[in-house]
Amino acid sequence: MLPEIRTILYASDLGEGSRPAFRLALNEAIRHQAKIVFIHVIEPFEQTMEETIEEYLPEQVSNRHLSQLMSTHKRRVEERIQRFLETEAVDSNSLPQAPEAVVKVGRPDKVILKIAERHNADLIVMGDRANSTLSRIFLGSTAQKVIHRSSVPVLIVPLQKNR
């Protein structure tokens, strides 16, 4: 017997062409009368960038600067998520509650799984843009990592670049 779907975690990179995966997540949420949690993960700054900032600015200033940069980026992403929801959620009145937007910093696969657990997600929906089998073998993909480590079903939507 399949588990009842009460909470769907939709993970998005907000990239071009990701809307089909969001539409599918919304349709599933409507079909199951489930809550939808929309998550976007911001990857941390590369070590070299942090070192460069620290080299030119005193530590207190650089920490405040990095914090401001992350806060600004998070706010922009949250606004973009809201616009995304407003333009795509045509049937949002059919949802039991408004989608929740979550923005976190970290390694995408780890953060997605952590948030899925925290929200007791019954299903994870995400797109996959891997260009080729070879790139998946050597580079991996966030979707593959989530599939292999998730304790709940993961629905992968193949994404095209210009869609």
C-alpha cells in the first residue's frame, strides 16, 4: 500500500525550464489535498571567494558583509519564489493551504533531505537537468543523490533547457 501524501517537498534551483516540475508538484498537491513546501538551496560561497573577502576586509567587517550578501540573496530568492508561485499557482484555491517557501544555505542534496525530514514530507518532487549519462556518472547530480539517500518516494521530472 502506498503512503498517504499529506506533504510534498518541491525542490527547485529556480533555473530556466524548471516550471514543468513545479506544475507537476502543484497538480500532485491538489490531487492529494497535500501541503506543498517549496525549497531552494543556496550553495555556500566557494572557499577562495571567502578567503579573498577576508584578505581585504577586517574579520568583523567581512563577516557582516557576507551576512548582508546572504540576507540580500535570500530575500531576492524568496521574492522570486513568490512570483513563481503567483504566476504558476492558477489552481492554488484548490490547495488545502498556501505553499510554504523555504530558502536555506548548504549542499543541495543534504539540505533537501534534511528539510524533507523536518517537514515530514511524504513525497519529494524535483527536476533533473543532467545533460548526459556520462556527466551523471562522473559529476553526479543533486537528483541522483536525493534518490539514493531518501527514505520517501522521489518523483523526478526531466527538464529541458528552454522550456
